[in-house]
Amino acid sequence: MNHVIASISFHVRDHAHVLALIDNMSREHPNMTRSAIVRSMIQDGATARVYQSILDEHVPDWRKEYLELIRKQQGQT
């Protein structure tokens, strides 16, 4: 497991938030190992990429609309 975290730390420029997410998930799911948590995060990320590619193909402006929605929710419009 430590080699996975070291790999994440090496490849992610600002990795503190990744390690914080792993720690938070460890507290929320005490029966899951850290390795299982990392696998779950990777699977969720891969699934998100598939959904993004589907949206890119069928809804070309979705990213622009999504960013506008986020800005609106944060009061930045």
C-alpha cells in the first residue's frame, strides 16, 4: 500500500488533498483497507472519465455549462 501512496505523491503535484481524502475515507469506512480505498478512488476516476468522454461526444458544450453552474453556485457570476 505504501508504494501506491508514494506513487500518488510522486505523480500528483499537490498531493496533500489526495492523502487527506484517503484519510477521510478511512475514517468513514473503517472496515476498508487503505488499499481498497485507493482502488475505489481509481475506479471512480476511471468511471468519471468514461462519462466525460460520452458527454464530450454527445453534449459538446457540457464543460462550459458545468463551469458556469459551479461559478453560479459559488456566487461568482
